[in-house]
Amino acid sequence: MTEAKKTATAAKTAKKAAPKKAAAKSEMPAVKLTGATYATGKRKDSVARVYLMPGKGNIFVNETPINDYFRRPVLQMIIAQPFNVTNRAGAFDVVAMVSGGGLSGQAGAVKHGISKALEKHEPELRAALKAAGFLTRDSRVVERKHYGVRKARRSTQFSKR
């Protein structure tokens, strides 16, 4: 290859890499997970691995602040519910790794994981969390599509003649 081709190829690869750097996530501070309380939360197809440790109330989901990951205020409220029920708002930092499903299912999985981790960390909170229904895994999932119909329940229109 000539020098001009090498330079052009290098410029193309630099252009491809540039947009990824521009859309970089805000930096998560270095957090030591040793000594943290661990729990797994599930909802629909989402699974969240949650680490709970005493702190100032910072919540990170997939190394992104909660306000950037879950932009809808309803989803942020869902995640904060276990802390509000137990009067522990701002007392714990949360680091969650969540995968699968959509944003609503992921928010529910993180809420379930936070609730289980709070119960592990402070067993006396079990009554409040159980009464609110946060420790029970929501078993509702999407029904499978069945043979001979368009969707799970939707059939073709019936024609008498």
C-alpha cells in the first residue's frame, strides 16, 4: 500500500471511532463492591444484579447515573420506592447491572433487587417491604404465540359465509 492509502485508511478508522467517544457515558466514580450487600431482582425478561452499600443515595445502573439511564420520572420513582417505604432515602448507594427486557421490566428488576438487598442488610425492614409487596417476584410474563392464531390471543376474523 502506498502512504496515501495508509493515511486515508487511518483517517476513516479515526472517524468511525470518534462518535463513540463523543457519546461517552458520564463517569461513575470508582466504587469498591467489597462488603456490599448483593441481591438479584427479576421482572419479565429482565435480571438485575444489585449491590447495596451505605452511602449518600447515588444509584448507578449499568455504570450510568439513574437520571441518564431511566429518563422517565415514573421509572425513577419505581426504583426509589423501597427506600421511601423503609425511610432510608439517601442512606445507601446502589450499583446495579441489569440485562434483558425493556426499560419498564429493568426498572422493576432493579426495584426487586434493591428490596431484597435491603432485607438482607437490615432484616427488621422485612415487614415493611413484604407489606408493600416488593419482596415477591412478579411472575407475569408475555404469553407465547399459539399455533393457528396471529398473536397469543388474536385470531383471524370469523366469517359465517
